[in-house]
Amino acid sequence: MKQTKNNEILKIEKLKKYFNVGKDKKGPIYVRAVDGVDLNIKDGETLGLVGESGSGKSTIAYTVVGMYRPTSGQIMFKGKNIGIEASRRALSLKKEIQIVFQDPGSSLNPRQTIEQILTLPFRIHTQTPKRQFRKKMVELLEKVELSPDYLYKSPPSIGGGEKQMVAIARAMALNPSLIILDEPTSALDVSVQAKIINKLIDLQKEMNLTYLFITHDLSLMRNVADRIAIMYLGKICEVAESATFFEKPIHPYTQMLISSVPVVTKEEENLKPKKVISTGEIPSPVNIPPGCSFHPRCLYKMPICSKIDPEMIEFSPGHIVRCHLFAKLENKK
Amino acid sequence: MKTKEDILLNIKDLHVWYRVYSGYLKVLNGIRLMVREGERVGLVGEAGCGKTTTMKSILQILPPGDFHIPQGQIFYKGQDVLKMSFKELLRLRSREIAVIFQDPTAALNPVFTIGNQIGDVIKYSATFKDNVHKEKIKTQSIKALKEVYLPDPERMYINYPFQLSGGMRQRVCIAIAISSPRNLLIADEPGTSLDVTIQDQIHRLLNELVEKRNTAIILITHSLGVAREMTDRIYVMYAGTIVETATPEILFKNPVHPYTKGLLASVPKISGGGIARGIPGKLPSYLNPPSGCRFKLRCEQEKPICSEKPPQLLEIEKDHLVACYLTQR
């Protein structure tokens, strides 16, 4: 059971991350990868961050772990601002936030054995005596259901699913409180994905972990996340509990996403919004359309949409949406 | 009008091996697959189960010198592809079968314009005797680009692939495939490298074009959901064998083979309800595949007979064939 659901472990406020990609006559050109994001994650929950490629979801992840320094905005972790690069963070803070990358083939060093890979966090962060390493390693591998003989194998000699399990074990090694999962299963087959997801859910209960789960797979999120946030071009469109999310999607982009998911049963088909069909493509984050960034693809576009960027509105408790369609409703009330 | 009863492609007991340093990888192990004219067939399986090898053997574009076909036949319109001369194969590839590859970035040549690449396909698909003029090729290419709803096809014609987005590149690949009349279209995971909304658009476009032209299509995919929405009949592949084939309605209502069941249960659903535990174990090594049924090591209902010889694909009801001893006496 998840107990303390109310204290926020991570709070992101007006986070912006721009990348300088060159210059023209008007001045420097920026890729606005993350453009004013507010998000909070409660202790012990799983927040799903969903978006198409280029929407800035990985940039958020990398900023939270400290691979990038935010352009502006705050990242509060357990009440402390951590909006600085990892090199300037305290060691005890780095231990608390861990990340699992998308492709385990490139996140594990192919020239090291699994033992070398898994001992590194202990050597950096703890003063565990060397003779206890072995015991710790075996315990770690047991956690992810791998046998101890994997210690002497190297990443290229094991399968993709097993590699990802090793990467997860490495992230779990020091009992962190927040784990960022950056598309951990999108490179894997469904039967392997199911195994890894179930393991992650078990470990979360066992170790009281908080997950920030980044993915482009909506149907996976339905089964994993407590809450889902949808991102589009560096901004959050809609945040809601995962059940409400699929029963009553209100943002036009969310509706488009859900209607695009290929499904395998009749019940699922009934959940898909019928009238919405997907059109257009995500524009480049260098030239973000003025006003609401989604308006060129939107089916309910109004004149106001191309001029003013909508504000975040609380549609119902816990259900936040950023769209002019609902701003009007609010004003009428 | 073509009838759906005419058999276009018939693969019989196909075995394909790849030569490696330590022996042969016995990848395909008795594939049986049939495509009727105008039929949409889905080939579903996980990574490494031989879907792409099947596609490549139909066109005979397997890596030269590295493969070995110990037995099997591939009949296209009654003629065995494996016994065709080089000239006949060229004809097959240029006029009869078109392919859409998984990665549009790799499929298009970065140093030629889009127009150039479509034009080539049209040039070689037309009868060689006919003197097709440049203008004619151009109008036909632009017509093809229009048909896949690319904005501003005239400009697209002189663009290079890197100037387009991933979704647009895949549309160009589809335009190339449909630019000349073909009887069979093989789409190898056409939407996999794209986002869901773009994938949905590409699939709808393919469906529309196939219906309009009455072309048969083999859709290779790893997603059961895509196969369900796109095809008339689904073949489920596991480790180089066809384990089950049925129409989507039957397959999703009543899956019989333990592998199909496990695969279906592993698919996350948007109606919620959690995910099953997945299928234990992993694909067997192709170097020394297990004797008999190739799924037996991961199967929970393994019987002694499973190790004796591979199960045959037998009909258990109309349009529903299963290769498993659990359903056979």
C-alpha cells in the first residue's frame, strides 16, 4: 500500500530550458525544449509524462537529475531547490535521485562486467568494505530476479530485457527516493515489457519509491501511472488521474492521442473518442506557433487560439487543462 | 474484377538458414503462408522471430552468400520465386511486388531528390520497350505524391529527404511503393519508428490506398493492435514458425496457442486492469534450436510429445489454424 501520498517530493515550478542552436540577424536562435512547466509529484506515486518525440519530456528528466542546468524556474526536491547541475550538487542529493535510460545497450558499459557496473554506486556513495560487495551484489540481482552468475557476464552477452533489469538494479542500489524512468521499455518486446513493468511495480511497493515515468505509450500508462501529464512542445496540456484521463479526456490533443492508440479489445474501442482523427505533425521546437502551440492541428480551433497562449485551468479537482475551450466555461460561471 | 479466391502468394514449408562462424542459424523453420488477391494479411511476432527474413526471402533480397535455403517453395502467381532467373526476379521486384521499409530515413538515399527516387521506380516498372518520356514520369511522380496527401507536391519533388520530417519521409516511401501498379505490397513495420498520431495517419493512408487499388498487402508488425485494425487475417510467428493463424475476430476472441495467449495478455490496455506477468524465458538460440516445438521451453503445458517433432499447422475451426499438440490428438 502507498501511505504518505500527500507530501510532495518533487515540485517543478515554471521550469524553462532553452538550447542555443545558432544565430541569425535577429539574434540567437533557441530551441525551446521546455517552456514553462509546472508539475508536482507526491511521495510514493507514479507520474506518467507522455508526449510525442520532440515534446521535451526527456529534457525535463535530464534537468531533474542534473544533466542540464535550467534556463529559469525552480525544481524543489523535498523542499530544497536543486536547479543546478549535478557537478554542484551534494553527493547525498545525487544518491536520492536515480535514472533508468531508454536503451540499456548504451547506458551500460559493454567492456565492464555486471559486477563492475553494480559496484560503482557503492564505491562512490558508501564506505562498504570490499568483502561485503559480493553479498550486496547477489542481493541486488535477486531483487530483479537474475541469478548470481550474471555477475561475471558482460552486457553484450545478455538479452535486452535482462540488460534493462541490470540498469534498474543499478538505479535501486542505494535506496533512492525518486527514480526517473525514461522510456524504460520502449525498445523491448511486449512480453518482456510486461515482466519489467510488473517488477517495477513490485519494487515500488517494497521500497516505497516515487516514479517519474516518461513514455510515449498511453496504454502502458493507463496500467502503471497514478496520474498522467501530457506534454506538447515543451508545455503541459492536461494533468489528471489516470482513470479520469481515459474516461473523460478533455484537451483536444489528448483526445487525438487516445484515438490513435491501436487496441486489442472491444471495450477499449468504445473508450476511444470517435470523432477525433489525427492530423498534422508536431512542429519544430525552434518555430513554435504563436498563441496555443497546438492550434494548427486542433479541430476546435478558435480565433483567440492563434493569439493568446491559454492558462492552466483546474477543470475539476485534480484535473488540470490548458485550453481556451474551457477558459470560456470558467468565465461564464 | 479480381476475386479474393485467387491465390497470389503461397509459401510452402520454407526453411531459411544463415551461415555464421559456428554453424548455421536455423531461422525459418517451415513457414506456411498464403495471400489471396486483394487480401490484407498481418504477420505478427516479437523482435527476432523471422518476420523480416520472411519478407526478404519473398523478394530474394537476403544477404548474398550468407544464407541457405534447405527446403521450401515460394509460389508467386504459380511460379516458384526460388527457381527464378535473375531477369525474372528483377521483373518481380520492379513490377509485381512493392516494399515499404521500417525506417524511412534509411530507405531513402540522402543524396538524391525525392523526385529522382520516385522517377527511378516508375522508369523501371514501366515496360522497357516503351519510351517513357521524362515529363510523363514527372507527372506520374507528382500524382503519387499527391495521393499520399503530401503538402505542395511540386516542391516536394525537388526536395531532399533530410528536408522532410519522419512522417513525411514515410509518406514518400509509400508514394514510391504505389507510384506504379503492383499486385502485392509488403509493409515492414511502416509506423514503428513514428509517433502514435503519425503512425495512425500512415496506417489510415495505407488502408485507403490498398482498398482503392485492390492490392494485396502483407503488413509486418510487432503490435497486435495494429494488426487487428489493419488486416483481414493474422499470422502469429514465433521463433521462425507460424504458431497460429485466424481472422482478427476469431484470434482476439479465442486465442488457442499458449504463445498467442501470453502475447495478448502482455499488451497493456487503455481500459486498465493491469498487465499480465508476460511470458517467462526468452527466444531460443537459432544455432541449436530445441527439437520439436520451438515454444516448448517457455510453455507451461509442455508434454512429452512436444519434443518429438514440430507440431503441424492444423485447422481447428474454419479460418483458424494452430500448430500446437494441445489441440491435436
